[in-house]
Amino acid sequence: MGEILNNRLEQLLAYWFDKKDDHQWVLATIYETQGSAYRKAGARMLINSNGQSFGLLSGGCLEADLMRKAQKCLSADNSLIVVYDMQDDADIAWQLGIGCGGVVKVLLQPINKANNYQDLPLLRERLNNRQSCYYQQDIPVRTLSESQSNKVHTLEEFEQISQPLPTNIFSTKVTPKPAIAILGAGIDAQPVVSIAHTLGWHISLFDSRVNYGRAAYFQHADKIIKRPYQELHDCELLMEADVIIIMNHNITLDAEALLISEKSQARYIGMLGPTHRTDKVLAKAGLALSDLKKPFYNPIGLDLGGELPESIALSIMSQAHSTVEQASALPLNHQIIEHNITSKISSFAS
């Protein structure tokens, strides 16, 4: 594997861009799945002629075979379709011992000057500017066929394209990595920053206090901002954040942070501390709970147990992550659990 710390597309493109002419490169994209699969359509990874791969399309079981297929793609300088069928015991997937029971279809495309680098430089630029866009790829009608150049479309451009798209066109909406703003840079903010960094989020840390938010303790923060909260109305990193965490451990500062956070576009605003403390923060801010217009979480986090800063950070980031991904945060086997409980109640009743 390569040097990438996480599998977000921005990270992959950042590493690739500076080395795009140092090696030959292949873009591998899952464009269709059926049944169980580790990753779904739209997952991507990069492979180069130096035998390195960046990103994951499976739990590591397909990558070695994809590396071999990528060399064929490079040799022919053409796109290649690879299908892994875990339902067919004669398929290579069974030999690889995957056992997920689904079908995964992968498109391999060479990346070079002749095909405009598959428009990846523009995709990288859009994501770096935090702009959502659509990435369009041509699926060959044969297993191995002449390569086509991919295209990046703005949201407005994509709306003007006739729908539905032809069956040989795979188009996915690509969104920038989530942005988190942490308001309060004490010691317990360190594990929050660490987890957000592992997830590949963009991290902004805010604290105007002299002894807080030192760069030496927050090396994974993308930006540390030492300005009073009242002066942040024009700060895009705060106003455009997806997630805001308030954790100053100071009622006055938390009140100021909450007031400025309400002006943002955040989908998740969470504040550390019990509800009786939050009542004091709201009073200090001159607000009632009903005045808040943004989704507000307090007490913050999921009930995971543990009292260490690392446990609290995991609880906070789990809830924030589920909100960003629009997930329920329920156990994946909750339906099985509910069924078992219902069955037990029925047996007792009879």
C-alpha cells in the first residue's frame, strides 16, 4: 500500500497530482454492485506502474488481483472491465476467499495526458475549493475497449444534461470532505481532532485564549484561528462548516460560540456539558432553547460509555458522523434485536 492516511478522494488526488507524470497510473472505480459488497458504486482507488495502490475497493482481498489487471490496462492503454462474482464458485473471487456473496464490477481506466488525465485535475480543483460536482465515466461495451476521457460537470451543468443517462455512462455526485469547526482548544479537544483527522475531515480549531490551541498540540488541525468569536461573522471556515463542536469549558465563551454558530450553515451543532449547565449558557446568550434554528445536540454524543477524553471524543464524533452521513446511529443488527425481543414477549404472553 501507499502513504495515504485515509481513503478520501481528496487525499488520493493530492498524492497523485504531484506524481502524475512520474509513473503510469490507473483509476479503478466500482460502478456496479449486486448483493453484499465491502464498498459500493462510486468507490475509487489509484494504482501506478511502480506497484503501488492508494485507496481501497474491498477489505484488501481484491486489491492484489486488481494490481495485476491494472498492468494489462496500462499495457493496452485501454479501459478494462473486471467483474468479481462471489456467487459463482468458479469465479476468481472464490479463489480469493472473499465470501461476501455479492457481485462487484470494476472499471479500470488509464490516466495520461492523451485522455486529459481523465479530468482528475479539475475534479481535484473543485474538491479543494469545496465545490460539489458530478464525475462522468464511460463504461466500455466490451471487456477491453478504447479509452474515453472522463468529464467533470458542475451541479448546474449536470442538471442541463438530458436524463436518464445512457446505460454506458456512470455518473456520480462527488462532494468535498466534511468540515468540522471545534470551538474551544483545550486538552480534551486533542482526541476530537485526532479522530476527525483519521476520518479525513477538514479541521478548523478556534480559541482566542493565549494558552489554548497551540500548534504543537494540534498538528493535525488544518487551521488554528485565534480570534474572538464575535469577530468570526466573515470566517468561511466557521460559516461553511458541516459540524460545529463547542467545548470551551467556559460559560461566557460557550454562549458567544453558540451565538456565532447559529449564523452558520452547520448541519450539526453540539455543546459539551450537562443540560443544567446548558441552561446557564443559553441564559448568558439571551436565548431560549426554542430560539435555536440549527440542529442542536446537548448533551453531546452517543451513549457509548467511558469517561476518558478519548471515549468522549469517540462518542461526539460518532454522533456527528452519523448526522453528516444521514444515518440512524442504530446498531446494524437492531432489526434482529427487535425481532428477538418481540418473540420473547410473545412467548411470555402465551
